[in-house]
Amino acid sequence: MMPYFYGTMPVITIWVLKFTFGHFWQYMGLNTISDLGFAFIILDYFYPITGVYGLVNITPLPTAGIALLLAVIIYLFQIWQDDIMLLNE
């Protein structure tokens, strides 16, 4: 499970952040769509068929919830960093 949270999903979340920063609800909407799609289509359907990956002791919905929580943390961290950069200028 850890490669999932330190691999593809943070990269997708950061790209979504790049294009939607300053518009929190748009950011969360796009992240919700990408996280649910990744959790239910890729993790629950595609990876088990190919034998690459399988979810053990967790279902796709909590997986998407954890990814959304990480997305909120990344957004808050970026706001904090922007405030620090403004204070230094």
C-alpha cells in the first residue's frame, strides 16, 4: 500500500495542484474524481487482473479517502509555504 501513497497518486495530486491552486473546491473536485477513478478502476480492477497489485485488508473507498486526506494536507502545506515566501520578500 505504501508505494501507492508515495508513487502515482502524489504526482497526480501535485499536477492537479499546479493547475488549480487558489481554487480549493476545484482542486478537491478534480482530486476526488482522480482518486476515486484510480482506486476503483486501477487498483480494484486493472491491477488484480494483471497480477501487479492487489488490495489486502482495505477496500477502494478507504484508499480514496486516505488519498483525499493527503491531498488536503498537500494543499495546506502549499498555502503555508506561500505565506512564508511572502514574509521573506
